[in-house]
Amino acid sequence: MSDSFPPKKHLIGLVGFGTVAKGLCQILSEKRAYLLKELHFDFEIVAVTTRSRGTMYHPSGLSLSMLLAYAESKTPFTEHLKAWDSETMIRKSNATIIVELADSILTTGEPALSHCRAAFETGKHVVSGNKGPAALAYSELKTLADQKGCAFLNEATVLSGTPVFSFIKTALAGNNILGLRGILNGTTNYILREMEAGVSYKLALEKADSQGFLEADKMADVGGFDAQAKLAILANILFNQALNLDDIKCKGITELCELDIQTALREGKRWKLVASLTLKKNQILAEVKPEALPFSDPLSQVSGTLNAITFSTDLLGDVTLTGPGAGSVETGYGILSDLLTINTGVFT
């Protein structure tokens, strides 16, 4: 790193301060020196805003140790307080990057959608951990971002920290993506594997809930809607298509019973909730549904809460990417990956 040309300091504003923000702060605290020395990434978190705990803001940066202490508690913020709601923070703070992690409604995308719009209107980059904005309004938001020379990045929305979009841009560069099939929801994957072990659907659902795997709305997972939104994001970003959730057929795992699971196993198959997307004559066909996959299919071997996507390419054939689909640090890494992309200055 040249002393004559120090790295640009990125000023980060966090909207939402749950488990993903905690994971991000943990990574940034532990790897701060490495990120600066090896990747020339210099930063400060200048603002944190939540609906329940208030807003903290300091233009020179908030202490990471203080943020980690707050992350371990549920108490209201008491330091560097500002009488701002989230949108006011976005508009008035000196943050150059907004990390959008607020609790949002998947069917409407709010309040995350409004947060993204406010950020772009004020010339700020957006790194989103929320599925709603990219699933429901990717084309609009990308246009707004491009008009302002800003980034709109969503690495953490599909496979948590597993770098699906980076993988496509780098490892699969030069290939045409003809389609994909994937396990995009780790919760249903966990439930189905428990049922293979003889656990009833009801008990498997309760076990998933007790371990914190389920969304607040359980049907988002078991009804297939979480996978549906992730498939929409993949379609919008990979194929530049304005695909709506209504364009994606969706069926969850709620109708599968123990007999279905055991019958498939005897036939050398395993039930998975599969999201598929195929491009045919510039038309995208997209669907989420349970499928009994033969053991020879790589997706059938993806266990627990792991996620995976098999990409069909013109040059390499099928390529499968597997990795964690949930977790505080894992999803925090997905956010970090996008921050590092912004740091390179190449994010179109």
C-alpha cells in the first residue's frame, strides 16, 4: 500500500442491527488490520439505526467494540443518539454506503425499498441483505443506482455468504448461463433430512424453529416463498429480466408426508425443495417445487442447512456451487464481499 495514495475511507451506515449486523461487526473487528493491509479497505461505521433501539451517529465513526457490546444486548442505544428515523439517517448522515438489513415485508419489500430509493437519491451505494428490493424492483433500483454512479449489490440475499454472484462473474466468466437448479432454502432442507431419519413433519418443524432456522412467517420457508424470492433475484440479476414473484410457480413441502420420504429413499431418491430456472428463446421459465432427486444428482447430497446451485453452462456443462445458506458470520461475510466489491470501484 503506497503512503502517497492512501485508500479511500468508506463510511458505512447500518439500517437494522440484528444477527447479520452482529456478524458483520464481528468480522470487521477481527479483520480490520488485514482488510486494510491486504485489500486496502479502510472504513468506519458512522451510523446505526433501528425502529426499536433508536439511532446512533458519529461522523468520524462509532467504536466497533461498542457496537459489538450492543449486539450482545437488546437494550436501547444510549450513546451518540440522534433523533432520526432510518430514512432520515440515510439522507442526512455522511455515510457513503448504506447496508440495508432492516426487518421488511417480503411481499411489499418495505421498508427496505424506500431505504434503497432514499440512498440512491442522495448518491449513496447500497449493499442489501434483504431479498425484497432485488426480488420486487431490481430493474428500477439498478437504474437509479446507475444514474448516480452507485452500486446496488445483493450477494448476501441468495446463498447467505456463499459468493454466488462473484462466482458467476469470475469463475464462470466467458460462459453463457443456460439455466440453474438449486436448493435455496436451508430450513426446508433441514426439515426434509430430519424426516428421512424418521422424525415427523410436525416435530421436524418444531426442531427447526427451536434452532432459529425459521423465518418469522414460517410459510416463507415451508411454503417455498423464500426460495421463490431468491429465484427472482437470480433471474433479475443473471438474465436482466424483470421477473415478478407471480411469474414463478411455487409449491412448498407442506404436503409431503413420512411415507413419501421413505418411499423415495427405497427407490434411491431423496426429496428436496428445488428452485429451477431455464432460459428458452429469451423466455424465462421459473418454478419452485419439491422433487424426488436420484442419489446421483449432486443436489440430493446437500444436507442440513447447506444450500447449493447447479449452473448449466455452454462451455463447462453443469457446475455446482455449495455452501452455507444461513448464519450470522456467514451472512455478514456476504455483506463484506459486496463492500470489498465497492472498494474496487468496479460494480456495474
